[in-house]
Amino acid sequence: MNEYLQANLQLWNAWAALHAGMKSEKYSYNIDAFKAGRSTLYQLDIDEVGDVAGKSLLHLQCRIGLDTLSWARRAGGRRGLLRHGHRRRATAQ
């Protein structure tokens, strides 16, 4: 991996860890609420995209993956691909 790609990857990994650890009311990802079924999607995005049930989706620039997984839930268990560090993992709800 070239040095620029490596530096970019390290920066995104640091940002993901920072985002996951935020605990303020305004900026918290509230991962426990997400695990309990809360969606992280904005109503505007849902309205713009429309019904995704049964469709395959590719969602990019999701930071820590909760938006991708929220779309996967709406699509009826389709998969999202999360790339973090050198690990890749397909996830399904």
C-alpha cells in the first residue's frame, strides 16, 4: 500500500474510533439504541430514496457503519460492506 493510501486509511480509522466513542447528547451515535432497533437515517433521506424493501443497496461514506446497517434493515436483511483497516466484513441484520 502506498504511503498516501496508508495515511488516509489511518486517518479514517482514527475518525471512526473517535465517532464511535462520542458520548455527548448532540453527537452521540447511541450504539445501544441502534442495537435495540433505532435507525440512524434522516427522514429526508428515507423520503428521497423511497422504498428499498427487497433491493440491493450500496451505501458509501458511512463513517462507522450504522447508516449502512440502517439501510440494510429497511431492505429486509440485505448486506452492507464495512471496510475498516485491513479487515472487511459483510454484515446483515
